[in-house]
Amino acid sequence: MTRSLAPFFSLLLSTAILLLGNGLFGTLVPIRGDLEGFSDASLGIIGAAYFAGFMLGSILCPYGIRRVGHIRSFAVFASLASAAPIIHVLSPDPILWGILRVMTGYCFAGLYTIIESWLNEQATNQNRGQLFGTYFVVNLAAITLGQLMLNLADPGVFDLFAIVAVLTSVALIPVSLTRSVQPAPIETIQVDLGALWRLSPVGMMGCFVVGLTNGPFWTLAPLYAQTSGLDIKGVSFFMTAAILGGAVAQLPVGRLSDRVDRRWVLIGTLGGAAVASAFLAFANGHAGPNGLYLGSLVFGAFALSVYALCVAQTNDHAQPHQFVMIASGLLLVFSIGAVLGPLAVSLLLPYFGVGAVFGFSTAVYLPYIAFVFARIRVRKAVPQEEKEDFVAAPISRTGPAPIELDPRAEGLDTEEGAS
């Protein structure tokens, strides 16, 4: 690690450990739930519960952190989150699991808020870009390894849940031992969804669509892969392929969108995601492992690139002092979609089978493509010189890091002071 990033080591290490455990846990829950005999609809509701908790945490956690401080809040959230995996094993009841997933989502919203606000407090205009890039790599590596850790033990026994609990607890150590000064109290951001819609209907609606489609993927794709005939190793490879596809594709897709109207790139990306989703919807039980891996890779390359395009499209129409409000608002819209998506799919599973996880995505992408076409006809593209540079979004279950870490936010304080 370079000298400029040395002060961030402990915070980035805690981030990696948390994402490692949460990446494993998110894939483990539907697999173990299926082994326990939970219905497909129950697994969809349990998946939605995590995002419901995350949405509540994103809104409410800043108030608690402001009262007791960052380190104490981190200890509370990490302790609760580390207890949840153990309780899952001790009491395999779908209603209790749903409650626990709400709690887990709430806690992780608080944990990410603490770490990311701390990183932002220490960041400068000189190292912000390097820090954001490092955060992206840490995010990608940890979530990918989390999927592969599924191969360490049988999901039907206690071991993997214990590993998740240990990792979440251990994440406390780097933050507790850091010598970095605690950041100033977190300021809550007032989200104005009406203003967000006026800035960019395409961007706001797109983040909702991403939540509707990516929420079912993160929560039910492991069940889809298992039902399609993949063993546990195959399930981990299926999830890893999607993550790697999204990571590799974002930058070339984003750079292309810097050169032409982003909305045309968005349409192409959505079209690719729709085709990949349709393939996977019908491939269940018919395609071999390699076909499923390829389908997952292509789906991830397109579907996991849409969020960053929508953020860039919205920022093209905004002033720098609006970036924080935009990031918070789009994350809220994403979270609402991520709650509703798994709930909707859970209602479809009894009628259409597990292929509905991806069939639903195709059904959502197509009308949104038509909506983007309509917006192109009524609103001119942003002039090239007025565009904000595209910035890749870290691949995670909860959307990207706050915009304060985004290199586009350089000079934000100056802009706010002048406004």
C-alpha cells in the first residue's frame, strides 16, 4: 500500500472482512433455507427482508451514530450482526430468519455508513481518486472471495455460519485499534425525491429498476443455480462469474457513455441484460454448467453496470453541491426496488418455477428500455463539455459507496461554500 493510503489501512481492512463475511452469508442463507425445507416464496421474502433492514438503517443509523460516536456504534452493529448467523442455525424458522435478515441489513447499513464516512473524513482531493479505486478493488475482491468460501464446508452444518460470525466479529479489531481521529458527527441528508425526478427521470427510474432486478439476483440466484443442477462449488462459481462480469464491463461501458449520449449506452446495456436474463430464465434444467456460467457472466456484465450509468446520467444534470443528495436519494430508490423485487418474484415462483428469478428481470427491463427511448425524444443529450466523468460503482449488494468518496466530489466543500 502506498504511503498516501497507509492511514486508511485499518478502515479498508475492516471493510474487506465485513464484505467477505456478508458476501458468504448472503449466498449461504437461501441455500441453507432450501435444505431446511423453506418454500421458494419464503426465501424470496427473507431476501427482501435484508434490503428492508438496509433501507431502514440507511435512514435511521446516522441519528444513533451521532449520539454515541463511531466506534461505539460500530461495536454495537458488529455484535448484533455477528450473533445473527448463529441464531439462524439454532432456530431454522422462516419467520425468525426474516426478522434476523432485517436486523442484519440494518446493522450493515450502519457499519458501512461508519466506515465510509470515516474514509471520507480522511480523504483529500489529492488522494480521493486513489482511495475510491482502492475501495473498488477491496469491494470486488472481498465479495468474490466470499462466494468462493462457500466451498469450505457443507452448508448443511454449522461451520459456514460460524465463519460468518467470526469474520463479522473480527472486523471490530482494525477499527478499534485505529489511531485515526474519529470523524465529525454524521450529518443527515434530506432526500428530495421530487427534485431527483426533475433532475433525471431516467436516472431515478433506472436505480429503481436496478433494485427490482438485482435484488432477486442477490437473494435467489443461489437457489436458481442449485435447482439448475449445480453443486455447491458450481453455485459459488455461478455467483462469482456475475460479479467478475460486472467488474470487468463497467469501465469500458462507462468510458463509452462519456463519449456518446449515455442513454443510448444505457439502452444497449439494458438490452444485453434482458437477453442474458431471458437465456437464464429458460436455461434452468436445460443448459450445462458452462452455459450457466457464461449466462451469469454476461448477465453480470450488463446488469451490474446499469447502476453506475444511472448515477452518471443523473450527475450530468446536477451541480456539484447536489452530489451527496443525489447519492443518498438514488440509494434509497434502489433499496425500495430491492425490497419489492424479491417480494414480487416470491409470488411468481410457485407458478413459473425458479426461472422467474431472471424472467422477472426481462419483464422489467423491456418497459424501462421503452421509457428511455421516450425520454431521448423529449430531452436533448447533455453537451459533451458539461458531462461528469463516469465512475465505476463498487459491486455489492447495497449499491455503491457514498458520493463523497467519488472523485467527482473533489472540491465539493468549495462549491458548497460558494453556493
